[in-house]
Amino acid sequence: MARHAQQPLGAAAIFGLVGMLLVAGPTLVLLAAVGVAEFSPLSYAIFKGVWAGILAALLVLPMIIVALHDGLLQASTSPELAAKKS
């Protein structure tokens, strides 16, 4: 992932794949195993809110770490920073 951290589109694609594989897939399997065929509008809203909260909880820390790492890389290779050090 470090190689893609320098490219925001690459990092976004990786987070999208992680979300799809680790969250969406198991969610669909769980819903099928439980036998959920349809949701009422209220049940859907509650389910979607809980699901989105779990997804955010799982992905927000890695996103922050990637963004900070990218910022540190840019700062350490910045010509302005090198000029200030000398």
C-alpha cells in the first residue's frame, strides 16, 4: 500500500477494494445465511446507518495513517524544506 499512498487515486482504489472484500462480501453472505429477503424502509435506514458506521470505524484509521504518511513523504522531499535546513 505504501507505493500507492503517493497517488491518491491508487490509495482510494485500495480502500474501495478492502471495503468491498472485507465488509460488503461478508455482509451479503450473512444476510443470505440469516434469510433476509427484503427490508422495510425503517429497517433499511437503521441497517444502512449501522453498516456505514462499522465501515467508517474500520477504514478511517488506515486512511488517516496513509494520508499522514503521504504528507510526511512530501515534506521530507520538499525542496523548500531542504533549503530551510541548509
